[in-house]
Amino acid sequence: MPEKRDEGKKMIVIENDWLKVDIVRHGAEVRKVTHKKNALDYMWTGDEAYWGRVSPVLFPIVGRLKEDQYKLDDQTYKMSQHGFLRDVEFDVAEQTSTTVSFVFESLGRFIHVYPYEFKAVIRYRLMEDSLIVQWQILNENKEEMYFSIGAHPAFKVPLGENETIEDYHLNITPAANKQVMEYELKNSLIHEKGTVNDLSTIQLTNSLFAHDALIYSNIDKVTLVSNQSSHGVEVMFQGFPFVGIWSKYMETDGTIAPFVCIEPWYGIADKYNTTGNLKEKFGVNKLEVGEAFQAEYIMKFH
């Protein structure tokens, strides 16, 4: 077992003239993105003193379940926050210099917490200064399957020397002809705050995440922008129903960790008044027998 865990931590590298990307088999997680033209590393370091992950994939739930459990067909299952896919060992299915595809098949290993069989494929592809992330979930059951999936990439802030958190802001691009909804977390459960009429800029401050993540629906793009330089990150996720924005708030000194997560989601934490039935879960996705769910988002590094 130790050898397998070590194997999952070995870096798999894809690169082009702009970017070099380091990925591990453990969770098929991007660990590092280096821009060759400006010599910047954009991803959070994974320092466990703050938060030990970098860009986990959340599946088959996003966020937390009420009482960390759900019901399905009169049976109750326990599952911790964000599910289990971020902690499994993927196989490399295909690799070129600029692309890599990871695959994981459940094969009965998670029936005790998630009574569905599935195959998950995560593909990374470089195109100039952008990393394209593609997901495919295949329903391998004889019945419809319910699930959520989400991204959780963490970007280093500040990116440059002699900058602070307050030198950065987020530009928000709402989806066209849709009304932005805002949600808040209380005890890790979702409460609706209502519609947002003018959401274009969010200034980063040390108190911004004192009450947990900022969560919205009907957003197409979030851009991390420095007031001091031209460097930043665009995260584009047209069609995703939700996005979370988060950093670790350090109650000991009233600051946030030196990163910010921009998280496109097909799913969301339980509502406070949930029935607990997975089939009725707010934001859940339903996949018919033999069908495949597909989605992609793009990270562009300036």
C-alpha cells in the first residue's frame, strides 16, 4: 500500500511554449502551473498549515450533507464533505506532451457510501496560456444515477513580491439574460440570500471569508486581478449552475490564507431544510442508464 500511495504522488507533466503543469494520479489533482514566459507559479502550494490541497475534484457530492448523510431508496448512507474522488488513485489512460487523461472505475469499492457504479474521466489539455479541464462521468448501473461534481482550484495570492491580499480583486461575469442568485453557508448548509442586481467586482480583504465561502448561481467567469501588475487568472465555466469563492479564514489573527479558490460546481451543499433524499437534493444531477455526463472549464493564466 505505501508504494501505491507514493506512486500516486509522482508528478505527471504536460507542457507547451507557455505553461508547464504538474499533476498527480492521487485525485487526478493539478499541483502546480508554471508560466514559462513570466516565471510565475500560479497554484497554491498546499501548505497544510492552512489547507493541504491544491485543486481537488469534488464527487459525488459538493459541499457538506446535512448531518453528513443522505437517504436513497429507504437506506441511509454516510459521506463526508466533498465526497471521495479527490482521494482515489486514478490510472493514466492517455498522454501526449500537452494532454493527459485520467480514469477511475468504482468497481464496487464505494458501495457502502455510494450505491452506484461509475467511471470518471478527467482530461487536461493545454492551449497556449490556458489549461482546459474536461470531466466525463459514465453511469454503469441498471438504473438512473444521482451525483454532483465540482472543481476546487486554489490560486496563490499574492502572485508577485511586494503585493498583499488587498492588491487583488475579482471581476465577475454573470451569465447573459440570467439573474444571479446569492447563497450563504450557515453551519456548512445552504441558505438563499436572494437575487443580486449588480455583481461586477469583489475586493479581496482579510475579512471577506470570515463567514465562509461566497456562493452564486448564473456566473460564467471569475477573473483574479492584481492592481499592481498585469498578472492574474481567468476561470471560465459557462453553463455551470454554481460557483463558490473561498479562502481559509484564520480566526487566530483575523486574516485569510495566501490563496483564493474559484470553484465551478455542478452541485452544491445541502439546504438547511433538506429532506435528505438524494433524488430531491438541491442542485443534484441525474444521469440515465448508460449515459455520460460531460462538462469543461478553462483556466487562463496571465
